[in-house]
Amino acid sequence: MSVFSAKLIVWNPTEPSRSEEIDVLVDTGASYSWVSSSRLAGLGVRPTRRLIFRTIEGRTIERELAPVFVRVDGYTGGDTVVLAEPDDNEVLGRSS
């Protein structure tokens, strides 16, 4: 298994002029992309629900999710991302 990164552009669906390009790790096993909650707050993105996740270490954590638009490798479209907390990595999951 190799680790690599990608450029992800994320923006607020209600304010498309607010966007940011970020370097993220690519995790083909992740169901969701994870983007820093502070970065998303800066774009005016608001969470819409919470979800429970099990970490690779077996811990249970709860995180908020929010709708955004993304662009990566020629793909542009809507996505639901996890609002990553300070100790979480920003990750591109397979749904993006």
C-alpha cells in the first residue's frame, strides 16, 4: 500500500466564491473525505449532522458532517465531508 497526496479544492455550496485548495492524503479505504473543521468554518460551511466512526485503533469517535463542493483530478461535484478535528488528518476518501 502506498501513501500519496492530491490537491483538493473545496468550496461552500451556498457561497461558491469562498473556496480553498488544500493538499490532502489519499485513502482509498476511507468512505468520506476529512477536511479541517476550522478551514470549513472559514469558508462558512456549517455541519448538518453527526456520525460515529470506528478508528483503525478500534476507538469510537463522533464527528460532524457537512455538504460541500469539491474539485479533484478533473472531477467536480457535491460531496459530504467529515469536519476533522485538530488531531485528525485531512484525507481524500473514495466518495470524492
